[in-house]
Amino acid sequence: MHRLLRAVVLLTLVVFAASCSDDGGDASSSDDVGTDASGSGDTGDDVAIDTGGSGDTTADADAMSDVGLPPECVGEPGPAPDYVPVACPGQHDVEVVDTRVIVPGDGIPAEAEAQNSNNNLDVIRFEGRVWLVWRTSPDHFAGPETRIHVVSSTDEQTWRYEASFSRATDLREPRFLVHDDRLFLYLAELGTNRLDFEPRATLYSVRDGDGGWSELAEMGLPNFIAWRVRTVDGVPMMIGYSGGENVYDFDGEPVFVELLTTDDGITWTAFDPDRRVVSEGGGSEADFAFRPDGSLVAVIRNEAGDEMGLGSKVCTAPADDVTEWTCAPDPRKYDSPLLFARDGEVYVVGRRNVTPTGHYELDRPDVPVLGRAVLAQAEYTAAPKRCSLWRVEPTTGQVVFILDLPSRGDTCFASILEGDADDELILYNYTSPLDGDEDPSWREGQDGPTQVVRHVLRFSAR
């Protein structure tokens, strides 16, 4: 059955089951929709913390709400789209001091032609240049006209053409890695059905010493999406997920977040051979950063839903075993999470849902989690969006708001570079055009034009 039709059928069953419930509560007696991702059907207040199978710890569903935050960080929900959460800065006051459009732009070479939609991107420094890769296509959705362009620059104003990739199918999630003095590019290959999410393979290309790029080749990770790639203390690390085809099936089949490493940039294996999977359930896109003591902090988008509900998972792991994740729920969904550490603080760049609460999780205890996932997705696509900077509060582990980047409509897939000054950070992102009076919904933005933009953020000590 086509996934869109399956979602409609499921939603109909959910609404019917909820309306037929004797007490208006849990409708989990339905054979088709009454179970969560673990098959238990439990929608109670106590939910299991996902530890990658390593334990049975539980946490209250309010663990990642505003409870326990300083009063100055807690605000009352307000009307959208003008409502902005209360800022809760830590060691820094952060401001956006510059924003400019990179793609489309006069500095981009003609060979890297920008189509209507310019989104998923990455940036890195290599051989004295800034390298930018992005996806360009007629719109946000899968299709055969998708192309990946690579350009480089010494001043981030005039860019040199480097390479383009196409496979007559969808390509996205480009990621750079510098390893052994070589520049690697990783891509996710998907299908062409604009109404489906069809992971096929992780592809790679390597830049050779003469400036050419190898043909795209499969990396031996079928149906895997490489979400973030970085080097930590000289060790390459990749976090990604398999089972992504289950996210929009709304069938409770799990998604697996995996932590990998490599010796050669091509063959990737488990970072810990005893624990390749660090999270199992409804979570997919994930990123991590390290605190000064070596402990790990991670944020996982939990869009499909599981025993933790919907939204996100905020996770930690000890320095002596960074694959032993302990997670707690957050009702907001930080799409396309990017994490980085600065002066001991862990920051998150992720999409903000512009609604009175910003939640993805619904206040519908009468509807099982799989049904809520369908309802939540419908509501989410119809709301405006921002790309925002958040901070992980170190004492409570809660994600708190800092500021909105200039952004609207279809937005948020960020990558960062160190700035020219010690107190600055350069952040590349994509967004619907920033001019105009209307604030488009996410769905409207996905069909419209999008641009790659460059921001400069200044972090001032408080």
C-alpha cells in the first residue's frame, strides 16, 4: 500500500478508535493502531528511557519540559507566528551580526547552476579554502532532476567550480570529511517518488591530488543515512541511521541510530564493536558533542514515535563509554540537529515549530503513539518554521532557546565553521527567501524557492 494512503487509513482508524473508547482514554485495544513502537501499547506517564538496550531506567514524561529551569527561562505560550520563546543564555550572549545569500548569487560559477530549491548543505575548510556542497532541485521533494554541486572559495564571496553529481534519482544529506589529507564527500541516495522516503545507499567520492573527483560509489551501507561526519581527537566519527524507510510508514517498525568509525574513509565499522546501535525506536536524525570532561551529549529527532512519545530525545553517555546512551524525551522536534561545543556549553541548531508551544508531541492521551505521529505530522507541515539556536542546560539536560536565525518557510540544515575572530562562528544554512510580508508554512516553503545563506554569530562572554 502506498505510504500516503496507509497514513490516511491509519489516521481514520485512530480517530475512530479514540471516539469509540469507553472512557475517552487509551484506545489501544485496536489490533491495527493500538501499539507503540515497542508493541506494548503503553501511553502512560512513565516512559522507558532508551539506552540502546543497555538498561530499563525510566523517566517521567515531563523530564524535558520547563520544570526545574530558572524562572527567567520560563515563559507563557503565545500566539503564532509572532510568539518567540524566552531566551535562556548560559555563558554567552549570542547575536547574529551578518547574514547574506550565497546561493543563488553572482559569486557562484555558471557550472553550478542553482535550481528553484537549494537546501541540504555542508561546509568545511581544506587546503586553505572553504568548500561548500549543496543539493539543488525543482523542489524539496525527491526527484530525478536533483543535482549536488561542490564549490570552493578563499573569501566566501567568489567561488570556484569543483564538481557536480547526479544519478537520475534523489541525492541529499551531503557530508564532507578530511581524512589522511584527502577530502571525502558522502551522499545519501534515495528514490524518485516525491511522496515517499526511500533510502537506498550511502555513496562516496574522493578528491584526488590533481583536483578531480572519483565517480560516486556505494560504501557498503545499504539503506543507511549518514547524518553527521566529523573528526574527534584525530578519530573519524559518523552518526547515522538505518530503517529510515519506517519513519513515514507509521507502522511501529524501529529505526536504528548507529555510531561508526573508519581507517580509510571508505569502509565504516562500529565505533564500539559491542554496541553499533546507540538508540533504537522512532529516532532518526541525530548529532552529538562532547563536554570538557569527555562525556557525550546528543539530540535525536523522534519523528516516528515510540515508548518515549514524539518529538526528540536528549541523550548523554559517560566519557568511558560514549556508546552507552541514556535518553529522556523532549516534546519539541529539533529537525536536522547540529550540535557543537563552545567554552564548555553544548549548543544545538535545529528547526523550531512556530506554534504557541512549539511542541511536536500532541496533548492527545486518548490516541496511541502511532496515531499521534500521523496527526502531529499533519499539524507540523501546516505551521511556519524557523531555524534556531538552542542550548543544552548542563545541570538538568534540558534544551533551552537562545535565538532564531533569520529564516522562514522551508529552512534548517546547518553547518558551521570557526569565524575570523575568536568570538565568532560562521553558520551556513538554507531558508525560504527572507523578504516578503507573509510567513509561509513549512509545506508552502517546500514547493517554493530556497536559498543557501551565510550567518556570522558572535558569542560574547556574560
